[in-house]
Amino acid sequence: MPAFLIVHSKLTDPDAFEHYVKAAGPSLERHQGTYLLGGSLSEVLEGSHDKNRTVIFQFPSIEDAKSWHKSEEYQSIKPLREHTGEFDFVLVNSF
């Protein structure tokens, strides 16, 4: 079953973050990750949410998503994201 990686973020250095995006894109593709959508927060209808951007990726399975996140390739790219904002990575297994 497909799994979805939802990334909520609040960028503090969008220019530096672009280096991470360019590097992470090919690694996602190699692990069968597909970009589905991205956008800025319009309104919180219930609860609280302190991030202002959301991006959603789809993977064939939760195992594929975890494999990408734990891969040496991604771990070497991840430092490019440091100090560019605040990020929450949420993995959702569909049912």
C-alpha cells in the first residue's frame, strides 16, 4: 500500500534551502518517491499548526519511504537542510 511523507516547514533561509531541494529530488526519485503537491498554509481550521508550508510525497510502501530516509545518499544530503528552517517529517501508511 502507498505511504505518504508529509513535510511541514517554516523556512528561515529559502535560498540555502534550494540547494537541499535540488540535491534531494534525485534521491527521492531513485527510491520511488513521487512529489504530489506543495503549498503554503492558508488557514488552520482546528487545533494549532506553527508551520507555513506543506509538501506531500508518495512512496510505494512505508518500507520504501523509510529506506529513502535512512539511505546513505539522503543522510549525506540532509545537512544541506540544517539552519534553513524548522521541519516536521510525518510518515503516513495508507489503509
